[in-house]
Amino acid sequence: MKKIDFIYHSINDAREIIKMMDLKANFLVFFIVLIIGGLLKFNSASNILKIITIFLGFFIILFLFWNVFIPRFNPEEEIKNVNDLNDEYKKLFFPANVNDYQYYSDSFKNVNEHILQDVLLYERLKLQIIIEKKIKHFNFAVKILFPFYILLVGICILCTNY
């Protein structure tokens, strides 16, 4: 296997991990809505408990949207030691703000295998930063969510027994 093929496989794996993190976050949103809906069905649960649950659920869903589904950071700013990689080459893989075909074609003609390898490694590092941020934010949401909802379930069980 050539180095470039290995990098392509690594990039595809990273994309799959990002998709998996989005799927896990979707499941977490579904779980939050399910818990809120279940709690609202309890007539014996207090209105304050319902309001707190809805507020916390809304906060976590908003947190997931802003930090997992739509990350608000630029991974390029966190990669170090990329001074040797020309900005023109950085746009080869994902040509952002490049709408001139001739410019893009000419840029690509100047690329040799070494430059292509550097560009792919750069893109792979950006994906890794996105993965790490998504995992960090997802884990934070879970750490907030589960203890609180376990407490809520316990309170609901106690409310139904009295």
C-alpha cells in the first residue's frame, strides 16, 4: 500500500468517525426528548421539576447543536508547523472560495506526489481536531445529562409511590 492510499483510507475512517459522533449526538437528542416527554406525562411530578427538566434538556440540545453538529471552531488555527505548506495547496482538497476553474486546474498541475501527501496529511489532521472536539463536547453533554436524569427518574418514582 502506498503512503497516499494509506492517507486516503485514514481520511475516510476519520469521516466515518465524525458521522458516528453525529449519530450518537442525534441519539442523545432523541433520548432527551423521550425523557422530557415521559416526565410531562407524569401528573404527580411537580411543575418546577417539569420546567427544570425542559430547561436542562433544551440547554443540552442547544449545546449539542452548537458544539457537535455544527462545530464553531477553525481546525486550521490549531495545527502547528504548517508554514511550508502553501495556502494555495491547502485549498486543493476542499477548494473553499475558489470558483475559477483555470486557477484551480493550474494549481493542481504544479502538485507533485510529495505536495499531495502533505495536503492530505494536513486535511487528515484537521479531521482529527474535529473528531477530538466533537468527542470532548459529546462527553461533556453526557456527563451533565445522565446524573441529572437519573435523579429525575428517582424523583418521579418517589412521586408515584406517595
